[in-house]
Amino acid sequence: MNPPEIIRPKIGAYRRHLLICTGSRCTQDGQSQALFDSLGEKFKAAGLDAGDLRVKRSRVSCFAACKGGPIVCVQPDGTWYYNVTPQNMDRIIEQHLVGGEPVDDLVFHQGPACHTDAAG
């Protein structure tokens, strides 16, 4: 008997991938899940649901950064945000995901993917 054929998955093209911690240690009252659930409409309104600026979103169970949540990470930029309230998410969408500039006052860590060497 032949093993079943494994079907190769497909994912549409995207510019950035937003990861949101929805673990209970990040926020205990469901704030992170509510934030995740709101992103479909927010992304659609900002034009991030299709085309060149498309942003993929995923839930993560724990980043091991368990203070100041909700915690959001933007890849491949390597930008980590804390205190991502609905209002702060709107700022991140407008300034970072659409405009390409991190919201500095919400960033608590910048990973290696971001290179800001102005000297060239």
C-alpha cells in the first residue's frame, strides 16, 4: 500500500508577518485575542489585506516576554512592540505597516533584521 501523497501548502505573498502573543501570561483578560480578532477589519481598512503591502497575522502562545502585553512582533523587521492597545495598534498600522517607520515609543526590542546604517 502506498503512503498518502503529502500536499504542499500554499501561502499568498505578503510583505510583513505580524505575530501576537495570545498566551494567558501576556494578558489575562483576553485583550490579546481581541486585538488579533480586530486585525481583519483594521488591515482591510488600511489596505493591508491584499497587494504589495499585505500583512499576514498569526497567534503565538508565548514569546517569553511576559510583561507589558499585549506583545506584538513584526517580521521580517524584527521589531517588538509592547502595550499594544487598540489605539497603539492603529499607530503601528499607520506608521509602521503602511508607512515603513517603527513607532519608537512602543518598541522594546529591535532584532537583527533591521539595519538603519545611514552612513551606507
